[in-house]
Amino acid sequence: MPAAVLPAAIMPAAIKPAEIMLLFYMPVDRIRHMESRLPKKFILIPVIYVGIIILFLFLQFWGGKKISERFGIIQISGSYMAGNGNRRDKVGSLDVSWDDFHLIFNHTSTLDIEFSDGSRKTVPPSTFSLMPESMEIAFANFAVLRLSYADSTSRIIDISFDTSASPLPVKQISVPYLGTGGLNPVSETSLPVVTLKNADMTAYISMPRGSVLAPERQRLVIPADDKGASLRYTAAEDNTAGGPALSWFLSKMKPVPEEEIQAQIGAFLDAAYEGWKNSRYSVQEGIWKMKNGPAAFSEAALSALLAESQERNQYDEIFNRLWAVPNLNRQTLTFQTTPYFGNLFALADIQQQEDAVLINEFTDRIRARDVSVLAYPHLLKVIADRGPFGLTQDLFSFILSMQAQDFTPAVIAGIGTVYLDAVELGLDTEDLYTFVVKGIEDFIYPFVGSDGRSVFISDDTKSVDLFTNLEIALLLRNLDKHSDKPLFSLLGGNILSSVLKTGDALGYIPESISGQKDKSGETGTYMAPEDIYSILTEGRYYPRETSLIKSFGPGTWAWSAAEISASRIGESTLTLEITYPPGRIHNLIIQGIKPFQNLSMLGQPWREDRYFQDYASGWFYREDTRTLFIKLRNKTEKEEIVLSY
């Protein structure tokens, strides 16, 4: 029925509808005359009815229309502003909720914005729009809140504040929230993540760096950049294993597939190999061009070239091309290349003298609590193999007593390497593992940054140390084998991929790049590919130290380009299994071997010969230093060396 017409049935019997209409047109004196003829109640009742009609019309055309919408799991309720004429999109209040988490906006619960000049503004919602792929709430022309789903099947909600149209640059945004149903928001300590938990569910909100949960004010305070700010809500059912850390990672970056990482490593090796073999190498002089300085002999480049040539089955060709290098650089060859070129006696003596000096230096630096000692490659392995075994315990005690001010990403990388070496050596690592994981969560995660394409770690806003990033990336990928932290492998892979992207056509990688958004490119010198070859790859044929402590006790180790794939002790024998391509000659130095009676290799007893280096295979033992020197041409890929006591 029309809102403006009252049914005759509910009017007083003495008054007809036509008489009511006359009230609006009668002169005042006529109304006064009627008042004298009619009781007052007959005048008041129609006036009340007219008031009701007017109120109804006001609510119909000018009042606050209710909002009730649903967008996936998101419920939107509220009302449009009263007195807004035909502009029904003017919002008065909004409650946007899901899983007992609410974002509540009205004239008292506003979006609070701080601008870069220090000024502030409280902005209530102005318009609300629901679209097929997203929903939006506008806060005048200062910000737009946009909610959308990461995909059509998950309960992952992307929450963004677009401030690009703001008349002033926005510094930070304060967002009102409310938890119901016992929902308790808790801020994580090392990550900008809020954990939402009640009896029925667990979820995470990942926020930008510098965000703060202010539960006493029921606010999320979020820093903004020139585009705004982005958050992500992840229900635990979409993230059962990773917890808040994995939720945060996935909100900031897309994991790089392992196949892509391996392809990048392959491209790096191709570029490096081409430089070592051709474009950087001078055959006449036996030297390599350097990006950081003049051409020079590089034992690292020589070792990497020979190792990689074996991986590519080009060793014989490359070795023949390099025949002049050892003679041209005889005075500069060190213990590093003895597996390829021999000269074992002289270089082993020099190395033992250097080891003694090195162990004394390590002892002093550990006792002085010098954290820089952790930068030495495989520090624990060197100490366990070449120094007093008690120094390993001193190193553990030093690490476990470190304080927060001692930690940097580079220090964490060193501690992580100590842990991985301890696992390899079979030492007690439980306390060290807990320490390493906490160090990563407290001192690596907070320094992770991403521009959407690359991921780096930096505690310096001006530059990014790519060597430290490479160490951290490889540490995280290796730790994944010993932990239940899926983020380690994902984050490590993304950082490694980002570092490799900076390489050039010869495999050179900048030591650092700019950490500032308005600058890009290298900021200094470069890492030569030969300097990172052995840590980036498995380096099966690269000279390396293999500790034999698990089988033969402290102080026993081997230096070789071959893989010592098994070592065992029998009732009266000691056996080493050596893996190397058949038909190729290589040298081994085994330190810490007790005197023995006989040695067998290549399947037969073999006599000791001081001049063994003149032959394809042979051996010599120095009892005074307990050093066994071996030259071997494998008949098969795996050969056994058996010592009898």
C-alpha cells in the first residue's frame, strides 16, 4: 500500500479522510474554529499519523540502508550513511570479518594515517564496492583497502592498502581490529607476523617490516611506501608445517623451483668454465685475466678448471693444455694443487708448519672471543683434524656463550658451518642445533628483504653483501637436511637464485650491490667464479680435506681430489675406499695414520718406495709425522687401500 495513505479503517469514525486533507489547506482561523467545535484528540491523532508517514518516508529515502554481503569466507555488514540523498554508496559503518577476526570502521573507529611530513588524519570509510575478484573500501582519496583471494581454493586472503592517490605521501597506517570467539592475536618476536589462535583454528597475518601489533589499542600499525602496504592472512590448514615463518615467506615472495635453481647453477658453471678454459686464459703465460686487477696466475682457477673438466669428461684435453702451468708457476704452487701435480714431500712440510701457526692463532682468537674467527672456512674441521681436540670444545663453549650484540648474518653463517661440520664429524650437536636455529630466526629472518623479484639478507640499508648472502643461502639449503624447517630450503633457494642473477657472462658476481631502492648495480669489487666454485657445487674432483675422525679418531684426515667414500677398521686392518675416474692419476696425503706393516692397493700388495712419484702408482710413509703419501691410477672407479697392522 502507498506509504502516504492511511487506511480508513484505522481512522476515528467521526473524521473522514477528506477532512484530514482539509487540515493542510484551511486558514488558521478556520482551524481554530474547528478546535472549538472538536475535541483536541481528534486534532492530535491525525497529526501523529502524518508524523509517522513522514518518518517512514525519511527512512525509506534518506535513512541508513543496511549492508549485508558475503565474499567467500568474508562477511561484510554495516550501513550506509543517513541523510545522503540518492547517494546510497556513502558508507556509515562497516564490519569486515572472517574466522572471528574483524576490521571495524565507522566514525569513531577510523583508519588513522600518518603522512611523511608528520601530520595525521583520521579517515572514516566513504564507499564500499564488491567485485567478482575483490572487495574495496575507499577512505576518501587517501587510501583504498582491497581484499582478494590468493587463489580460488585456499583461505589465503591478500589485504592491501593503496595510497598512491593520496595528496600527501603516507608514512604509516593504523588499522582497527577486533578478535571475537576467544581469538587472541599474538605478535611473533622475530618476524612481522601476527598469530591468530583460538580453540578452533590457527592463522597468521603477515605484514611489512616495522609493523606493530598494539593490542591495548586494538590496532595494527603498518608502515607504508609510495604504493601503500600489503598484508596476507593465511589459515593454518593452508600451512600446516611451516608456521608463521613460512606464512610470512610465502606472503612476500614466490618460491623458486629447484629445477630453475639448478639451471642457474648450470649457467654459472658454463660461463665460468668458458672463462677458465678460453677467454680469460693465456696459454703462453699460464695466467688468467682478472676483473678486479691485472692478469695473474690463480691456483683457484687452475683447480676449478681441472675439477670441472672431469665433470664434463674433458680432463685429458684440459690437462694437456695446461702442461706448462706447473713449470711456469712452480714457485707459487701450494698444497692446494698437490692432488693434481704432486710435489708432495716439500709442500706437505710447508703445510704442516703453516698449520701449527694457524692453530695457535685460532687458540688465541677463540680465547679472546673474537667472532671474526668464525669466517675461516670449515673452522671446526681444521681444528679437529690438525689441532688439539680440546680446542673443539673451547670453540663450542665460545659459540654457546655469545650474546645478541655478537651476531650478524656473517657470524650466523660461520656458526651454521660449524654445526654442519660437527654433524659430519659425529660430534654432539644438540645444543648447537638449537642455537643455530634460534640465531637464524632472530638474526637472519629480520634482515630478509624482497622487491618481488630478488631476495637478499642485509643488516645495512646502503648495501647488500652478496658473499654473505651466498653463504647463508647454502647454509639454509644444507640445514634443511637436518631440520624440520621447510622455510630453510625455500628461503635459501630464493637467496641463491637472487645472487646468481647478478653474475655476468664470465661468472663474476659483485661482492656487494646497492641496498637502496633508488639505486641499483654493483657497488665495488667482484667475486671470481673460482673463489666460490667449491662452495657452490659439490666439487667432487676439487681438492678438499676429508676428516677421518669418525673412523680413526681425532687428528686423522686426508687431502685429495678423490672422494674417500668409505673408511673402516677391521680386526687388524684399516681400509679406505677411493672413488675417482679410472685411468686418471691423482695424489693423496693421509695424515695421522699410525705405523703399519703392509699396504695393498689396486688389489695387490704394494711395496713402499721413496721415489714413488716417478711412477703411475706408489706410496711412501713418514713415521716421524705419521703422514702417508700415495699416488694412484685407478683401474676401476672405486679402489681400496688396505693397511695391515
